[in-house]
Amino acid sequence: MISLDVATITLAKGQHETCEDGMCLFEAYNQITRREQTDACPPGVSPVLHIYGMRLNDVLPDDRRQELKRYLPNGTDVLAGTAGDGLDGVRAWMALDWLIRVYAPAWLDLAGLAGEASALRNLAPVTDSATAEAARLAGAAARAAAWDAAGDAAGAAAGDAARAAAWAAAWAAARDAARDAAGAAARDAARDAARAAARDAAWAAAGAALAPTVARLQDSAIALYADLITGGVS
């Protein structure tokens, strides 16, 4: 491990050729732990946490991205030892659960589909194939409702964006719920949750109406990373 003052690092989006060009979360992590300019999964780090962390780094705005510096080695290293800890299956279900019961309802509410939003929020936590199947059916119903609503309001940009986001989230939930929680599917679930986490740039054009929802989802997505690291155990 080399001496690199975490306080002076400014995390940046994307890949970089040198430290001087910038560093994303895992480029900085690899510089600190093994003097390598790469965003590859570091030895000892769960591939699910690696994928989620990379995607979260890239979807957050510059100011919120700096909150991820807490996961860089700085006296403690909460990511070290997570590879092969047996929790990646749990992490996959947690990511899928977040997509269905947090992300999708937020956009359904904004689209005026409060009943569908409540139906998803009130589902049992997605922890296995049975709860995933129930979520898949509920997600399909929410997607249909969001799609129908999109045809009604030829209007506000916020409403249109919210419906589109709700549809996309419900579709992702329905698709991923059918997958096994192991291996590549675990990484896919984490990747999709991270991509969904803070699509602030995509919806920013819709104006201030989306800002509170985007901010809440950013908070939630960052908090989810901490939960994924521990597998939901405090």
C-alpha cells in the first residue's frame, strides 16, 4: 500500500491513462493498494461490489461522486476480503430488491401512479426465487400501467421522463427476476442497479420537477453500496 492522501483525491468519471488525468474509484483504489493505473477488480474485492462501485462512480454527478472516497483504503479497507465471502448471491438479490421496491416506485409516484408505486413498495423483500417471481409479476403490471399512462399525458416533460424511467425500471426488474442469483447474474443485478441509481444526467433536461426524486435516489444508491458490502448485516 502506498502513501496517497485520500483527502486530496478528486474522483472523476470514466477511465484515465494516468493519475494526472484523473482517477475513478477503483483506479484510485488500485493506485493505493498496488501502484497500478487500472480500474480492474482488485484482488480480494467482490466482483459484484466492483461492478456496482464502478457504475455508481460514473452515474453520480461530480459532487456526489466524492462521497465514494470513504471506500478507499485509508487506515481501514471495508472492501478488502469481500471476494469469495459467500455474500455475492445475497448482494444480487439486494440490488434487484432495490430496483423493484425503491427505484421503480419513486418514478411511478412522479408519474402519478401512486397505487402501482405502493404495490411495489409493499412487496416482500426480494431474497429468493419465490419473492423474485412475485416481484416479476408486480413489475410487469407496473410496467403496463406506466406504458398506458404515457399515452394519456401528452404533456409535461417531468411526467414523460418519469413514465419512461418507471417503465425502464419495471422492465429491468421483470427481466432480472427470472435470473439465478449466482455468478454473472449477480454482477448483472449490481450493474443494473447502479446504472439505474442516479440517471440524473438523463432526466436533468426535464427540469426541477425531477430534482428531488433524483437526489433521493442518489442518497439511496450510495447507502445501498454500504449495505451491499456487509450483505445487509449492520
